[in-house]
Amino acid sequence: MAEHLPEQADWLIPTMVQFELAKWQKRAAGEDKADEVIALTQVCQVVPLDTEIARVMAEVCATHKQPRPTPLSLRPPRHTPCRF
């Protein structure tokens, strides 16, 4: 599956996903771990979650039978890649 993934610098990380990751990680493991998660996402292309991205994510998730977009759908290799 890895050969089908773009380079990490080409991944799109909506700001909403950053927010949810930081919130979840801070609650689960504390402020330092939340900062580490945000640092990892900053290697990617951080973009606002606009209507176009939301619609594409909904279509991709429907195609791959996912109930809703999740942060994990944006960070394979162990998960189905969501490509824009």
C-alpha cells in the first residue's frame, strides 16, 4: 500500500483535523504529546477545511465505506488513504 501513498509533504491536513488531534491527545496524554502531534502534522500541507475538501472527503469516505472522515483516514499506511 505504501507505494500508492504520496510523500508526507503532499498530504493535506485540514486545520479541523489538527484541532481534533490536539484536543484528543491533550486529554489522553497531556500537553507535551499534543504538541508532538501538531508538530507531525506541520510536515504536511495544513489547509483550511473548506467546502470543496469536505465534499471530496465525504465522497472518498462513501466510496471506501467509511462512516465519516477521521484523522486516521488522513494518515495511512495502515488505513485506507484519502487522496484529494
